[in-house]
Amino acid sequence: MNIDSITNILNNFTFDILQQMGVSSNQLYLWSAPIDLIKDYQYYLNMNETKLASNIFYNCTRPWFGRFCHYRFDSSTSFDEIVLSTIGKNYDKIENDTCYNHIKCDRGGGMNFCLDWREICDGSIDCLNGLDEANCSQLEENQCDENQFRCQNGFQCIPKMFVADDVFDADCLDRSDEKHKTYKFPTERCPTNPAFRCEESLCQLKEDFREWPCGDGSCVSGYYRCQNGRDKRLRLAMIKASSVSLSEVCIQALNCMQEILPTYEYNEECQRICSSQHCLNVAVKEHCPPLFDFTIGFTSIGRLHFIYYNQFPNVSEILSFSPDFICMETDRQCTHHQILSINGSLCWNRSVLNLHHSYKNWLYLLRQIQLIITDQCLSSEEIQCSKILYHCINSTKCISKHRILDGIRDCRLGDDEECSLHNSDLYPCPNENDEQIFDNDRFENRLTFSAICDGYYSLTHINATDETECELWQCNNTYTHCDGFWTCLNGLDEVNCPSSHCLLPLEHECVSLTTFKLTCLHISRVNDNIDDCVGGTDERQLCQTQYPLSNQYLFRCANTSICISKHEICNQRPNCPLNDDENFCSNDFNKTSIGCSINIHEFSKEKKFLCTFGEGKVPRFEPSLRLDNLPIFPIPTLFIRQKPMLNFPKTTTLRHVSLSKSSPVNLYCNRGIPVRIRTLDDKHYECLCPPAYYGDTCQFQNERVSLTLGIRAPSNWRIVFSLILTLVTDDEQQSINSEKQIDYLAFRDCNASFDLYLLYASRPKDVAKNYSIKIDAFIKQHTSTVYYASWHYPIPFIFLPVNRMSLLIFIPLTRATSLQQCSLSCIHGQCYRYVNTNNLFCRCNAGWSGAKCNIKYECDCSLDSTCVGVYNNQSICVCPLNKFGPHCLLTRPVCQINSCFNGGICVAANVHIAENGFICICPDGFFGQRCEQIATRIEITFDHEMSIPSNLLLHLVTAISKNHPKRVTFLTNIPVYETSAIVFVSIPFHIVFAQIEENYFLIAIQTTSNETAFLSTKVQPSYQCLSMSIFFNETIMKLPLIRRIKYYHVPCVQQKNLACFYDMTFICICDLYHRSNCFKFNHSLSHDCKGINYCENDAQCLQDDSECPSTSACVCTECHYGSRCQFSSNSTGISLDIILGSHIRPNVSFRKQTFIIKISLIVNIVMFVVGIISGLLCVLTFQGKTPREIGCGYYLYASSITSLMTMTLFVIKFWLLLLSQMTVISNRKFLSLECIIIDFLLRTCLSTDNWLNACVAIQRLLSVILI
């Protein structure tokens, strides 16, 4: 291509000119130059490489892009919009389907129709040679670990934590991990959605029949059809390959009647035969013989013949009728249900094969017949089921024992679902007790405090409902007051409401029976069995009882028990015997307001009241916590959090370019995107294919590993990890087939799952080799990277075209260290151990690869990055935080432009997750987009009657509208020298509980979320939450929850000073009117940090949030302390760590240390000075010959030397303890080495000194005895 002749280049510059102009690589980045060119330019600037000086940067005019400005899209919108507007929009241009072409499939009869990868190992043999089902029996023998869930397809094992976590993004290819969800992902959206969830999915097994794949992520069954027409093209191929000896008119009539060629409307060809669908059977009877062979279809063991009697019924819809006989040309011996043999063909009657008379879809019928015949005509002796499989009765099929009693018929006769196969280790058959336990659990999960005794029957339990035994219930409570529905029989909960027109208290609105005017009625005249108001609005109990689930039938006819709908009043037709539903309407008739129509603004106030009374409430489960009438305490401080005015840089929005209308794209790219290539006629296109496809038009399906990776970190939420994922061969070379990189920040990506494609280096892949996924984790710092850990996962079932894997890795607390003793020979590397296995591996130095690190390559990474291997002849580089690009030569501009306040760390956004350009990692005490907001400081003191605990659990409860309240838990340790606790909170909250051991204390209630930056409160015995068992006897406590909860207003009524109480399900607060307000509170949360308890000595691990934690802490058992409870005071001796360790404040300067530490330092200095002087004098004294004339002199001389050493080591020990606890010294290797060496030498010196003193004593004793 002649670059100079192209007019889509604004201008061009050589690297030399760019340097003279002072252009930086960041500017090229902002100008949307290609990354490879920016990398070359930065390398030129760094190394002054003269051979790159003549390289040219072409500044493209919009919308052209590329190194030579030779690409453009036909739309000026964003790439996401281009993808969504392109995929699935040009189905009329499809000529060939996407194919998996690495298996040469002969479907029989010369049929030219390729395989979709989803048809491989789907249980149905589609190829005559059976290659699509080769080796698939291995899948049934697959076994999963205890912590894994076995997908219905059998060959996938996913972490149990991934089950039922996201109905849209299933981890099993067949979506069986989300099958119990009430909402199912609509696969019919997949033709226009190129998402990972669509491309990586199999068709599900429904009603003993697996859905048929359309090749675009959607599946069809029954009468549904593929949007892309794949099913139609299969039918055409089948018809073309068939040789039916019938007249053309007969074949056409059968095609129309059987709907072999699907039509969304009755097409013209069928209309030429018959004017309507109802007479197609007549056309078949006229043009087809009485008995005919209508054969369309092949199986892997022979050609099928479908024999029909010409006796089709006259039906009003198009159906595919089953053949009366099915015959097959085969040399196999089919012994089951064989009834006759005709001309060497084996034939079955439709009835003995349990076929229905008709089906909605021809392909469904054909596939059902193929499955049955294939199952019957392979000799049972040819297949020997292994011991871990179950052999279906009268079948050649072997299934995993995990499929027994799983609710799905896998065997044709359904024998795998018979309870006679009961196996307690697998799926137990249900019984009444199981159902009762299940119902109890489900019931308690649905039970909410607001649904109790609210006038609607919402829940039913054994011999009880939520509306029975309500005598002790406060009908006028927080959840029923002024909700528009009379929960109290006299409507006490609906008086004095803002919507009422009554000015006096304790009055209800009422339409008078005598004047038909809207008046007010005192509550004393309500519910007295005397009608005072039109429609019985003062006597509502009867209608509410008759229609407990509706608020429409509340108008009661006078002196009757008839309740009519509000739409029947004022409709000019009497619906009540006394016509009282029409009497009050005499002045309100007009055509637009008949009945309770939508024109309510035209109603009189009387009619408006009668049309709307009782409407305020509908049957509901209200899980939310309401804060009305709760006592607010402590009184908030007047220090209101100020929201700083931030000057965020304005985001530059790319302007939309008006493109001239060009000829429509004449290239269909299947699941890819067409891109225009600059040529002389400007009409040439190429396809950009997604990873799952390749080819000129993205027509071929790629062999691949589709990976979903979940990452969990028990701590280190503010550390940025870079994970390098590589698909490697399991041989000496360990060649990298593909690689991906992920930046993971725990507090941002806590529940994120990363969907990735890993492709093989060759097509097809080398099935003689084994492959694995290797994951290497690095810590990204500002100027360097540090290796952290590695994982290794082998790829199972290499014969599958797509290996779908879901992995969950846990980042360990400490980084891996190299092993000194290793059975491997790591020539240019170090020996490590994988986190998830006990296997050893060699981690190679930069520039070396292979299993033994003996294969050399050229590392091109920058000096501040880490080189981890080579892929496609390019180094794989791990960049520090502020660098990016293939060789980490480029500096990220986003964190240079944007800065974080208050010591926050700027991190560029993860392209897999965030939309914003950067994120700030805030230090404790700050939060916000740029750490600009101060966290709420909660200071907690203790009543003088209480002893101060060593630690305190804080439960912060946040009320969320129309949802369950959210609870977050913090642990704060209280040093022995402190009398209060301080916690910084950056989340909104309304209620705070303090937990000391097993006791709860209510310490704060705010009706609005924390707007103050400071909150001071006190833990007081008067605000302790008491156990429910204190108020009720054993009989009441043993009642089911639905009956027991009816008593929960009693404690607040009987004890006016009670603050709160709790049971095993709820925690309740007494409001200002001595009514209970309860919400669910889980007292039995497992404190093991999601199964990764890094605390030691049986301590509990506590996280502030069960879903997305930001802090964790260890609750130590008695006699243990330390950040991980790693230190023990329960030992035979007393160490310096035990005496002083708990008194040293971490992250605090010496000036702010406790008085005990300061005194200890003074004592230590005095001891050191006195000890050194005394030791030196002793050495000088016993150095002479005279003192050493006897043995004691030598002993005392040696003792003086050990005393000097002891004192010196003691001082070193003291300072190391002080500096390490203050976190001045944090190097773990140094501290571990110091702990081993200093403690050993100190104890050795002390023991040696004691032995020397003992020797002196022994010699003196002997001297006394002998003299």
C-alpha cells in the first residue's frame, strides 16, 4: 500500500522530529497512537536508539485508526455499541454456520452440514463414524473433590462457593449450578449478545431430551426455532441428502404438513398445494400412496426408514407426526422390542418405542427416534460399565452413580430415578420428615416481623399462621401505623395520620348514612357492630375476614354480609339490596367518573374516600427495618462532616464524527465485527474475530480453555496483586501457549469473577500433550514488583474442544519462600511449592524458561519490572503500579493527572472491572473517590460499674429500603492501658450494638445515616440486650417461631426501662411507645474468614463484612495475644515479649508510648550502664593471675564475660522488641532470624552464667569440706 497516496492521514512525524518537538509517549497515548508504536518511541527516548529515529508516527484523521491509519468502522459510536449493533443483526446474509472443523463428521448420505462444538459428547451420535462421541465415556467416570460441585454434564467440577451465586453467569456449561433459581437466564437473547455467558454454554437436558444448539449460544426445543436459521439449513441438508421415491407434490405436501421446512408464516409454496393449513392432510391423502416410506435422517449405525399409513388427522395446527413404523438398515443385532424384519431391515412399531403420536418440531421427533434406536441397537456385551458407573436396564448406556436420583431421567426407562436404588451416600429419597424440615427452614427464612398479625394471611405453618394468636400483639406498631389499612379492629393504627382530614384526635373519616357527607367519627363508635358509615367503613372486620388477600372488596352493603368491589359503587347499577352503593352518588354522576375510574380528581370527596379507603396496603413481605419512633441516642455532635469541593478534571468526550453514507457491509462476520480496510475503492472489509472464533469470516470455532477465575484474599485488601495466567505444556519445555494478566485489588474486586480465554498455540491442538494452567501472583508496588505465590491446575479431558474451568484461588497470608532442599534441579532458578498442591516447581530467573530453567531467551522488560516467560517471541512482563505496556516502558498518565488526598494511593483502573480511570486506596480514617472524606470516628467509653474488656465487637446495622438490614461487624482491641475504644467507620449506619463476650449492648441509634464525623457513646448496663428466655417460661420458648413471636411486644410493655432483647433469630429494640421493633440478627456467624482462618491458637477470625470485607481481626483465646494471636503467655517462663509486648502501641511514635514502656526504657538504660561497668570491673579484677590461682577465679572470670554478653543481648532484645512492635522494623525474614538467634544466645548466656555460678558454689563447698 502506498502510504503517501492516502488522504486519511492528517500528518506524520519521524521519531527524531517528535523528540525535537518535545512530544512524550504519554502524549502519543492521549492521541490514540498504537501501543506498540508508543512502546518503540519510549524505547527510542530511553536508549537513544538511532536505528528507530526514522520510524514514522502517522497522525490519523477520525475515524481512521491503526499504525498506518488504514482501519475504520462504519459507525462513529463506541466499540461496545458497535458490537451490540452488529452481532446477530445480519442473519439474512448467513450462508454457512460456524463450525468446529477439527472433526471430519460424515452425517450420512453425503449430507454437508458441519458440527457445532456443543454437539460433541452430548449423548447423541451425529457422525456415522461416531467421532463426535469418542472417548466421552471418560466424562461419566469423573469424580469431584469434597469442596467441589459436580455439574450435571459430569465432566465439570466447580467450587461450591460458585453454586447459586449468579443466575446470569453460570459456571457450569449446562447452567446446572444455577438451576434451582426461580429466574432462568434467557438464552434466546444470545444471538445478539456475544457475552461469555452465551458463547460458553451447552444446551440443557429437558424432559429426557437435550435441546438443540443453534451455534450462537441459544438452544431450541419444542416448536422454537433458531433465530440464525441453523435448524432450517439442517433440514434442507437432510432433504437434499435423502432419496425419497415419492411424487414431488406428495413430498411438498408432507414437508408442509410435517413442517420439515419451518415457516413463520404459511408460505406461498404450501398455499399452492392447499389454501390453508387445515386441508394439508387432504392433499397428502390425494397425492401420496396408502403406505409410503418418507425417510429423512441417518444415524451412526445405519439409515432410518420412516413408514407412514396415509391416515393423518385433520388438525388446526402444524404438527410433526411420528411414523407408524421405524425401520433401519443395519448389520447390528437389535434384540429389544424387535417385531419384524422387512427386506433385511429391522422394524419397530411406534407404540413399543413409547413415541408420542405427534410432536411440535420435526428435529425434536427425529432426534428422539435416533436416541432410542441408538440406545437399543448397540449390543450390551460391547460395553462393560466400570464399578463406579450404573448400567441402565435394557440399554447400552452407562451413567455416573451421581446421576442416580438427581431428578433427571438419564436412562430411557427411568430406572435411575427409582427409589429402590437408594444410596445414602448419593441422593436420598425424600420423606415426610425431610419435607417438614425443609419447610421449617424455608418458613423461618421468609418470616419477617412486619408480616405478623398485619391482617393478611401471608404464612402458614403447622397448626398456625401469621394471623393467629394475635391477642398480645400490638396492632398499632411501627409497621402498621398510617399504612392505610386497619390492622387494629377499631382502626387505632390509622388515626392521627397526615392523610386524614379529621382535626380532632382519635377520629376516623366517615360518610354519614343520613347526610351522605364526609364527616369524622370518634373511635369509640368504631367496631361496635353498629353501622354508622356508608359502606360499613367503621365495621371493616367482616369484609377483611372474607377477603384476606385483597383490598378491593371492602365496601359492605348495609345490614348484610355482602362485600362488593369498589369498582361496583356509583356505576349506575344497584349491587346492594338497599341500593346504598348508589345513594350517595346522586350528585356525582358523569360519563367519565362511573365507578372508581382512573379520573379520581373529578370525584367528590365522599366518593374519593369510598374508592380509596383500605388501599394503602397490599399483601407483602416487608423485610426492611423501619426506624420510626426509635429513641435517638447519643445526641449527635454538632461537628458535621464537610464534603470538600473537589476540582475533578473534566473528561474529554470524543466527538461523534458524521460519516458519509457508504455502501452497506457486504461481509458477514458471524460472531465477529467487520472493519473497513483502506483501499482505492474503499470497499474492502476484514473481520475482527473474538477468541472463540477464527477464519476469514469468523466461521470456525476455536479450541480453547474458557476460564472463570475467582480470587479471595483473607487479608491484604489494600495490596494490588498482578496475576499472570499461562496455558503451558506439561513437558520439559513448558511452552506457553497463551497468557493473560489480571490486576486484583481485594477491596474493589472482592466478589468479582474474571472470564478469560486461553487459546492453544496450534490448530488443532496437540492431543498427545498434556496442558496446564499456571498462575503466578506478584505484588505491584510503585517502583517494583515482588513475587508472591503460584498455583497449578491441569487441563482435564484434552479431547474436548472446549475445556470450561472455574477456579477459586485464595491468596495466602505470606509470600512463598524458596526451598533450600529440593528434589528438582533448578539450574537458573529457585525451587518453590505450589499453593494448591504439594508439587514442587522451578521458578526461573529472568531470561530462562523450561522445567529446569535451562532454556535461554532474551528478556526485553524494563529494569523495574519482572520477566516471567516468553510468549510469541515476546517477553511477558509484570509492571509496577505506575507503568504499563508490553515491556513496561510507558508511564500511566491517569495517576499523574489525578491525585489522592490524605495519603491515599492512586491505582489505575482494572480494565476488567472498573469504568473509571483510577481508584484511590485510602488509609484508615478516610474514604471517598479521592480519600477526601473523613470517616466517622466512634469513641466508646464504659460505665464505671463495668470492667473494661480486652476486645469489643461492634455490630453496625444499616436500614435499607425494601430489603433486609445490612450488618457489618468490627473488632477493636482495647489495650490494658486504655479506658476507651476508637473505631473509624466509612459506611452508613443507623444502629450500633456492642458485644462483650456473649452479651449485647445497644450503644447508638440514628434515624439518618451517619452524617457526623464524630460520635461519642458509652456502654451501659441499663442498655444491655437481655435474652428472651429471661422473660418467658420454658413452654413459650419451645413454641415454634411463628407462635412465639406473637409474644414479642410483651417485654417492652412490662419493663418500661428495657432497651432491647434477643432470641436466636431476632434482635428487638423497644421504641418510645414501648413497642418492639425486631429484625433478623444472625448470632451464629462463623468467624473463620470464609474458611481461611489465618489466626493461630484456636482464635476466631472476624471480618467486618461477610461479602466484601475490608478489615479482619483475630479474637484471641485466653493467654494469647498478638495480631494473629501468635504469642502465648501460658508458658513455663516469663519472657520480655509477654511482659512488655501488650503495652507497646503499634504505629505510634515513642513519645506517645505508654508510661510503662517509657519507665522500662529508663530501667533498661540504667541496667545496661550499671551492668557494663560492673562487668568490665569484674573482667579487670579476674584478669590477673592472683585471682585465678584457684578454680573459682576462672569461673568468675568467665561469668563476668557472659554477664557482659547477657546485658548486651538483653538491650538488643529490648530495642528489637520495641521497634518491631512499633512496626518500625517490619522485615519478616530479619525478625524471624532475630527471634531465633537473639533468644537462643540470650538463653545460652543465662544458662552458662548459672552453671558457672554453680561451679563456684561447688568448689567452695568442696574447699570447706576438705579443709
